Amino acid sequence: MSSKDKKKVSLPEELTSGYGQTQTETLAVQHKQESLFIGIPKEITLQEKRVALVPSGVANLTSRGHRVLVETGAGIQSNFTDHSFSEQGGEIAYSAQEVYEKAKVILKVAPPTLDEIEMMQPGTVLISPLQLPTISAEYLYRLKNKRIIALAMEYMQDEEGSFPIVRIMSEMAGISAVQTAAELLSTTTGGPGVLLGGVSGVPSAKVVILGGGVVAEFATRAALGMGAEVRIFDDNIHKLMRLQNSVGRQLYTSAMNPYYLRKELLSAEVAIGAIHAEHGRTPIVVSEEMVRSMRPGSVIIDVSIDQGGCFATSEMTTLQKPTFRKHDVIHYCVPNLASRVGRTASIAVNNILVPLLLRADGARSFEHFILRQAGLRHGVYTFRGCLTNPYLGKRFDMRCTDIDLLMTSGL
């Protein structure tokens, strides 16, 4: 069959008219990068003495093109002056209203009050502790109505899945808990007059620690350093193994067995609650009946109070009035225990937050930054008018929406 006999197939003109012609060039669209406008208001609740950023952190952020607005007096309680902030590039605001109206990202080391939420602009990003005992349904409704993107510091994770803010605050809380217990055991504070470490011929005091995490590790180091006996309880045996390896000596450890726990509490001078919950409230592991059976004048330091506490008799207190007695047992339940050492605590929080904020460079918005950071999403509890924390939804009977679903559908 010759080529002449082959039939030609005609194609529509619209399919062939552009053949061989120069096509329009398309370029990738570069989205405008957004610098952060960060606000640091002065803390007004719980006798809080910390500040979220220190002058060195402000200098780091402003050198990268971000703006930081600091309310006058915000750092005074932790011994940082307005002058030190302004010298490092910070802008000084002379009212809380100015900070909340202008800044797009608010950093706090205590939860905002309802009045502070009212001053925030819609869509503001709030990074602060959650402190479950202080949270109410009204608090969450206000955040939702303002479409605030709220992140809880204690639930934010790093790349390894650990909780960096909790970790650093726990180190200080563990040491401070033992120091506080030693003070409360003295007669000058109404205690039984017991020296934590004892002396030759006089037995040491016994310290029972609930939990095997970071608070427990540093409380154990401090208590052992003072010469006290230590008993540690946790249901996670791997945590107990890690704690013993970290401390470098054999310790009395046990699973959270009610029989052994009760036995040790009966003769303990100090009980420290150091349990951290990844979601929601910490479990109550010491019943009121167990507290009633403890020695008169013994001391409970509930470090877990910011997540509800692990003693049935715990009630939140403040640094102004930190203790109360129940069943003749001294209770110390201050949620911001690290605030006793405000300067050290402020620098520690700053060292976590500044690298986190600097990683937002190149993001179109803070929302897109959160989308790329699974650890940050873990800390989000309200997002653009939606509650995203399942525990809070169950506790307050409010509808909860998965944060990953919200972000992938909206961005």
C-alpha cells in the first residue's frame, strides 16, 4: 500500500492553531513574608513575677525584622527595666490596651483575664499557659468569639515530641518544691520544726514524690542533696529506670500501688505531686482519706495543680497566700511555683520561645507556620472560632473540632 493511498486525518483547527508558537511564561508566585508584631503585656494575676521575653530575646527578634511591643513595667518584677528593653529594640507601650490593640502575637506567662481577652483584636495569636483550674466556659467562649488562635505553653511540643516549656519549668519547680518544703517544715512558718536532712543521731525526713518525670528528677536531686530519704512512685517503669540512671544511684521506687503509697505517706514529712498529663487533667492518685492519715504538720507540695492537681484535697493558691491546712496537713498549691525565681524563670522561657518564633521566618502567616509545625498544633486549643482540645470540649460540653482538619481545609 503506497503512501498516496493513506488517508489523512484532519484535526480541528483549535487543536493545531497554537502549534509551534511561543507560549506565555508562567512564574512561581512568591507570597509576601510576614514579620511578627509581638506584644508583651504586664502580668496582673497570681502575683506573677515572670515575663515572657527578656531584653536579649527582644534584640534577637528585632534584628530579624520583627517588632516587639512591651508594656511599661512588664519586666520590673524579674528585674528587667523598660530602658533595657528599649535599648535592645523593643517599643514601650504605656497601657495594656495599646499592647492588645496593636500586637498580632501576644506572649504571656499567665492566662489572660476576661478583660484582657476583650482588649484583644480578632484573629490574635495568644501563647500562654492554660492552667486548667482557672479555665471556665466563659473564658473559652470569649476566645472563640474573638476567633483567637490560642496555644497552651504546657502542651506545645518540639521536634522530638517532648514539652520544652514544661521541661524547663519542671526543672525549676522540682528544685523549688524541695526548698519550699524545707521552709514549711520549720517552726517559723507554722511547721513541726523538722530539718529535712536530719543530723547525726536524728533521722532524716522522708519525701514521697508522685511521678517519675523531670519535676521528680530535680526534686529527687535536691532532696538527696539535703540529706532526705526519697520514695518515688510512678506507673511508668521506664521513667523510674531513667530517673535512677540519671541520678546515678539506687533509689526506692515503686509502681503507683495504693497499698505501698498509703504505707509511705503515713510516715512521710513531705509529699510532692509531680505528675504531668499530656492531655487534660492529671489523675487524682491520693485520696482525701490518705491525706487524713498523714502526719500532723506534714507538707504537700502539689506541683501538678496547674493541671488540676493529683491530691484530692488540693485547691489552687497564690504566692500572696500560698498555703492552707486541711486535716492538719499543710498544702502548698501555687500553679506558678517557678515565679518565686522570676528572673531565672523568665530567661528560661525566653530561651524556648525566641528560637520558636524565629522559625516562623519565611512563613506567609503564623497560621501557615503552625500548619508546618505538628508540635505547635498540639498546643492549639482554640482556632478561628473553634475549640480544638478534646478534654476541654468534654469538660465544658462544647463541640470540639480536630485542628488538623481545620487547618488543611482552611489554608
